[in-house]
Amino acid sequence: MSQLRPAILLLLLLTVVTGVVYPLLTTGLAQWLFPAQANGSLLEEKGVVRGSALIGQNFTQPDRFWGRPSASGDAPYNPLASSGSNLAGSNPALDNLVAERVAALRAANPLAPKAVPVELITASGSGLDPDISPAAAQWQAPRIAAARQLPLEQVQALITQQARRPFLTFSGEATVNVLQLNMALDAMPANPR
């Protein structure tokens, strides 16, 4: 009985420290030091949240840049069902899926080079990847320029401007966030040819 009281007091103390104080402290510090990241890296346009910089969106319109295919559950880019396709490289279903995607991309981008960038035909491991390579964005540039009636050079310059390079050149490749690129595209003034 003499050991029960200290055990209960220690349980209550640790419950308050680890269940109340620590979460409030870390949440407060995150809100103070990194408010954008703590709130989901949300991207706003004219006061309206367009999405998160960390989760891709299913753009299919011809005047928008498209991201990587998503294999997440029943709906593309569903964060509640994040997953890859789980199809092995030797699976004929994967070969058929890739062939269908290549054919669809070539049909939608007739002015683009024949070789389709790999990230436009294969899903990422999470199915939520918001980024593509600048080369994949440049491959789509002729379609965007034609759909928006913009000079191709202007669209290509926007892609170059939106590309993010890694802090250390040997630590990764340059990427372009598809949502941010589309938002920048929407902010461009209309410039009929």
C-alpha cells in the first residue's frame, strides 16, 4: 500500500507532462517558429486556400501542368489512402498501365518530344507527390502555350523561374511544385499571340 501512492502520483505527473505540457509546448513552438509548416504548408491565392505544397492534385485540364500519376486508393491524391501501386516491374498489368499513360500523354501533347519523362507515367511510392522535374514540366510546355495562347518561351521561362534547386547540388535534383506552377501560370497576364 505504501508503494501505491507514489506510483499513482508518478502516473498523474507523467500524464500531465507527456500528455498536456509537452504537446502544448511543441505545438506552441511550431506555431511560433514555423507557422506555415505547422499548418500544413497551405498555398493561398486571394485569401482562398488552393491546396498544400506537400500533396499533389489531379490536374487534367489541357491548360494546366499535370503531376505524377497517383495510385492512392479510389481517388487520385487521396491522403487517407496514400500508397503506391504495388505492381512489380515484371507485372504485365504495369506494362499495360504505362503503355496507356504514354499513349494518353502523347495524344494530349502532340507538339512535345516523343520520349515522355518517366515521372509522368509512373506513380510515386506515396501516390501524393506534388513535384515533377523541370524537364517534365518543359515537356508539357507546348500544350500549355497552345491552350493559353501564350508564347512558348514565356511558359518555359516560368518553369525555370519556379524550379527549386537543392541547397547542396549533390543532394538531389531540381523540382517544380505543380500546384505552385499552375498558380503562377494563372497569375500571368493573358497575352494572345
